[in-house]
Amino acid sequence: MAVPQKDAKPGKSGGKEPQPLIIAKTPTEEQRLKLERLMRNPDKPATIPERPKEWNPRAPPEFVRDVMGSSAGAGSGEFHVYRHLRRREYQRQDFLDRMSDKQKLDEEYLVKVKENQKAAEERTAKRRKKREKLKLKKEMAKKAKTEDDAESDKEESSESDNDSQEREAEDDAEVPSFVMGKR
């Protein structure tokens, strides 16, 4: 329901003020103008155009009533009909050829992707095996070291009693490494 405007002049709209006409001179300027227009009202949804559908030729007729060829005696109008049918059939064959090429390329791509994944899995498995081997080697070295330390601690404890007596004797007889006041 429209509300009548009492003070409105005829020919003038009451809501919007006219925008100056700006002609873009470069593609960059055109892009900037489009973005400015979109950003004037950010709440308004931007339309994203749908992808155009792929062209499909008409299916060939199941039953052809008037089979014709380029034979003598055909009327002058028949050649144009024949020419259009021939062009349509060539387009259909070209389309089928392109589709088969596309399918073949897609299959080759999928095979290549599978090969790449298999190769990547093999490399990963090889590296994982190498990492685990190194980890196991480190653990074994650590175990061996702790066992050696335990054995050496046992030997040292028995030797430490003997060493402590010898060290006390050596500490008394130790020669200083430097003498103060001499050059």
C-alpha cells in the first residue's frame, strides 16, 4: 500500500538522490567502481552468477522418415535441409569425440593420482621404518649405557674404598700448579 506524498513534485522521486554518472576508463577503475557499489550496502546479498551449462547436442532421431542424400533430382530447398542435418550430425560427432577425450584424460589423471599416492605411501613407510629403527637403536644404546653405569658403579663402590685411602695420601703430596710471586 503506497502512501501518497503531499509535497512531492511531479517527476521527482522522494527516496534516492541521483548518483553522478562515472565512466570507467581503465579495467582497474571499473573494478573499483563495482566494489564501491557493492560496499555501499553491505547487508544486501551479492549475486553470484551460475556456471553456464555445458552445451549438449540434440539426440539423433530414433526414426528418420525422409532419408535423403545429395542425389540428383532433389529440389532446390532439399539441399539446405540436408546441409543442416549434416552440420548437426558433425557437431554431435565432434562433441562425442571431445567428451571421450575428456573422459580419457580424467581416467589418466585418476591413475596418475593413485600412483602418486602409492609412491608417497611407500616413501612414508620407508621413512617411518627408518625412524623406528633409529629410535630402537637409541633405546638400546641408552639401555646399554645404564647397564654399563650400573656395572661401573658396583666396581667403583668396591674401588672407592681403596681409592679414598690413596687419595688422602696423594692430596698431602700434591704439588701446586703455580707458585705465587715467581715469574
